[in-house]
Amino acid sequence: MKVNAPAKWLLYRWLARRRRSTGQPYRQVGIYKADRLGDFVLALGAIRRIVDREGAENCLLILAPYARELAQREFPGVEQAIVEPWHSSLGALQRYRREHARDPLFTRGVDRLVCLRHNRLFQENVVCGSIPANKSWGAASGEPSREPGQWLASLPFDHLYRVFPESPDETRDLARHRAVVGGFLSVNSEQVDVIPRMEWHGRPEEAYVAVSPFGSAAIRDFPPGLLAAAGRRLWRERRLPLRLLAPTADVPRYQTLANRLVEDGVPGVGVRVCGSLDELIDAVAASQLVLSVETATAHLAGALDQPLVALLGGGHFGWFAPWQRSFRQQWIMNRVPCFGCNWLCVQPEPICLTQIDGQELERALDQAAK
């Protein structure tokens, strides 16, 4: 049974009464960012601002399992609390609460809670709202949440932000980070730099182009014809082979694409298996160029200030991309009237990706490599 509207309303009222810590809080500052890897990359700058001021020993990162490795790499001195996703049924909610009945995060809570997850589903509101806190900061939830505009989308944060002036070329997600962190730090949000930054100190072993061709759904994939054209040009002009970055569990799909690219006249195509986050970061950072769609790989490349050419569809345009650490990151797209569709495509195919101009792709390749 799904959680119906009256049940949601009652739960929301209950959450509004249970936000204060009792006794000694578990940690001074809780930073809630239970999100996927790419979205966590976008929050690195915001998290770093908080941790740098408060001290790693006083902070707690509240994460989904996807971001555990990256959080450990970037914030090794900060304790983590992992919250698992659950389905929106009353039975699932009851089981979830029983599992965490003695968890100090949900019993003692934190003194101050900062929520950096801005596109929250109902379940995420329940998890975040179940954490007791003496003070809390967060943004009103908005598109592209699957529950846009509902009264439940805004938790009763003590400091709730609804207006997010965006700087030029800034995504809506980063604008929200800036507003929330600026409020928490009691500084003008315009002075808060939340651009994600990562460092890598390895040494490249070979010259290649790292490719992340698949999105979270097939509608978001790199069109094979465009990828083949880019691969032929990069080999012809720079002798750079393509290396498809494949997770261990999905190697056959990447090998099938590699074989197709070879048949399309792209020399030197190979598959590089990345069995861990460190291996993925190494593969991205050691490359001469990254070709990707909007994936965690693209966001990692931006944070590492790697040359990047990323194809950006219109489903969530402006929310999580495009963004740049420098001119080395180039995002290209085919602007069409149906931008903002939340990936509910009304076209015969995702023309925002499949009809990207090949000459624009070539210009982006040249610009990224300057």
C-alpha cells in the first residue's frame, strides 16, 4: 500500500514536532547529503566550507551508500552515517524505523543540521525530518523532484530558503548549496564559493581519452554516431585512442559498444575496467580528455579540472549541469522547445542529444584541449 495523502499529512505533522535534540547531541553538525555519486560531487565545495569552519571531529556526514567511498577520500576525518533508501509504503517505513530505533543519529540527533539534498522525495523528507536537531538549515524542495510543488516538499527547517539568485553559468543545485551554506556560515551567500574541487597526484601511464558513454537510463546515452565521429577525429589528429570506463558488473555492454565503434572505423578502442571509485578517479584524472554524458564521471572530471566534453540533454537542464571549474570543461546540447521535460520525452527520440551538431562537438573538443 502506498502512503496516501492523509497519512503523509499526519507524518509531516509528527515530523514537525520531533526536530529537537534531547540531552547531549550525537554530533555538533550533521550534513545531510544522501544522494547519488554525481550529486555528491556537486556538494563537495559546500561540504568543505562547513567542515573547514567546524572541524572534522565535530561533523557527521549523513550519506547514501553510493557516496561512501568519495566521502572517505575527500573528508577522511569526518564520521559517516549511512542511510539506506526505502520504498514509500507504511510497512517499509515501520521496518526502517525499527532498524534505526537505537541509532544515535535518530535518537540523540545533532545540534545543527544542514540539508544539502534539495530535490527530496517523500521518503527522503521522512529520513531527514526524523533526525533531531536544535537548529536546521535547508532549501525548499523543487523540480526535478517527482513530487514538485506539494506542501510536503518543504520540511520545517528553522532556516528555510526559497529564493536562490543564480550567478552566471551556475546550476540551480549549486545556487541552493550557496544559499544554505551562506546562511549557516552567516555570510553573504554571494561570497560563498561552492564550486567542487578535487586533487589528484598520480602520473599518467598512457595517452588516451576516457569515455563514459552511458547515462542512468538509455534515453541519456551518448549517441553512438557522435561518439564514433569524435573517436575518429581524436585518433586522426592527436592519435588518442578511446578507453570506455566500465564498472565491473557491466563490462559486456561496454565491450559491445567498443566493438561497434571499431566497426565504425574508430581505431584503438578499448575497455578499461574500473572496479572501485579510486580506479575511476585515476582513469579520469590520468586521461588527456574526458568524453561523457551527464554522469558522475563528468562531474568528477569537472571537479578535477580535466578537459571535458560532455553532452547535456534537456531533461534536467540547468539543475545539475552545465557548470565549469575552468574553460577546460565544455558542455554541448541541442536546445529544443521541450527542454525541462524531466526525461519524459515526447519526441520519437531524445533529439536534445541525438541531433547535436557534429561541428559543435568538434569546436568543443578543440576548446577543451587548449
